[in-house]
Amino acid sequence: MSKDELNKKSKQITELQKIINDLNNKLRDSESFKSNFISNIMNEFYNPFTSILSMADIITTLSDTNLHKAIPMAKIIYREAAQLDFHLQNIFAAASIEAGLEEPEISRVVINKIYNSVVEKFQFDINNKQLVLSTNLSSNDELNFTTDAKKLSLILLNLISNSIKYSPDNTKITCNFEIIEDYLNINISDEGSGISKEIMEIIFNRFNRTNQTINSVTGGTGLGLSVVNALTEILNGNIKISSEKGTTILLTIPEINIDSDNFDDDTIIFDEELF
């Protein structure tokens, strides 16, 4: 990456800061965004951007005999870029939810593909912590369901991200899926330290990051679990969290009936990358 390209990236970071500031100004009267929102966002954005720019700069200076060193750095760049994309999805979803613009966009989806796409985003962290990620989804059989693919994907991104973040090294995360009587049931459990009763009572408060305690649970921008809760409600589902030994999340989403006049089952099929 040339110096000109690095300067261009720096300008893009400055432009992104302006976009985020504009977003905060537009939503400052909303109960969901507290005074520390921008500082949290900036930390989540600047650190990955700095890492990406630094690694990219180092790669450009490698000699031919040291090009093999670019591979691990490229993996870090990918991981940081994926994290930025994740945070942006939460921010834009939060803004859309607050504006009342989020509505289901229904299609016939393949749960296996959504799950695999989500897991791929966190493979670096899974490997780094030597976690075992177990699922009952078969590689041979596809689990089909009618719902909003992007909303379900963002829900899973947040839930699996939290499980990975708060799981000790060398432990297991289980993600099981089943369809019973037109309901998709998702069970995600980890072997982390769990969540206290006090925090459990406020964990879904809309975009609540008013103290350091809740920050330690939700991490990131503080939007994750609130976005999950809001998107689940939009899909007419419900979510429950129990935390005794580790944390278990039970998510239930009903299959959405589609008016045959407004839906073509042959043309609206989830079969592409969501991110």
C-alpha cells in the first residue's frame, strides 16, 4: 500500500468520524444514546483502523525473502476489518430501529449458510482462544426457514460474538438449531463466568451503557444485545437468557407466513454473502 493510499485511508477515517458525529447529533434526543456513545464508537473504530493501516504499511516494506510474514498480518487485517463491519451493522441497525424504519424483509433462507457465514467472521478469535464451537447443523442437510436473513444474521453475530468474547480459553460454545411447529429455536450456550442477577435485569435496556458494569457485559459499542432484542421483537420472536454455569441464550422466532401474491418462492432465496 503506497503512502498516497495510506493518506486516502486516513481521510476516509476522518470522513467516517464526521458521519458518526452527524449520526449522534440526529439521534441525541433519543433515550437510547447516552453521552458516552461517541467516545465508545471512536475507540471501537480507531483501534482497528490503526491496526489495519499499521499492518498494511509494514507489508509494503517487506523484502522478497520476508513476504511469508505478510500472511499472519493479512489475517489480522481481515479480522479487524470484519470487526469494523460488525460494529457498523449494529450502528446502522440501531439508528434504523430508533427511526422506526426496520421492517422484516422476508425470504426463504438456509440456516446452515447463515450460521457458517457468521462463524467465518470469528474464526480468527475462535482459533486464537482455542475454543470448540459445536453445532447440531449437518453439513449434508439444509435447514430451511422463512424469515429475514440479514436480521437473523446480525442477531447471531452479536450473540456468538458475546459468547466468544466472554468464554475462557479452551472451552466450548454450543449453537443448536431446530424447527418445531413453524418456530425456529436457537440455543447458544457457553462456559463463561455468567451474568449477575443485577445486570440480567438491565441487560436488554435499549442501548444502555450508563455504567462500567453493563459495558463489561455487552462490550463493543454497547448496542449489541439491545439490537438483538429489538430485531427479535420485529421478527415476532422472544429471547431468554439464563446464567448459572456459563450463559445460555434461548431464541425463538416464528416462521413468517408469506402472501403468495407478494412472494415468489423461486426468486427470493438466500444464497449469497450477507456481509
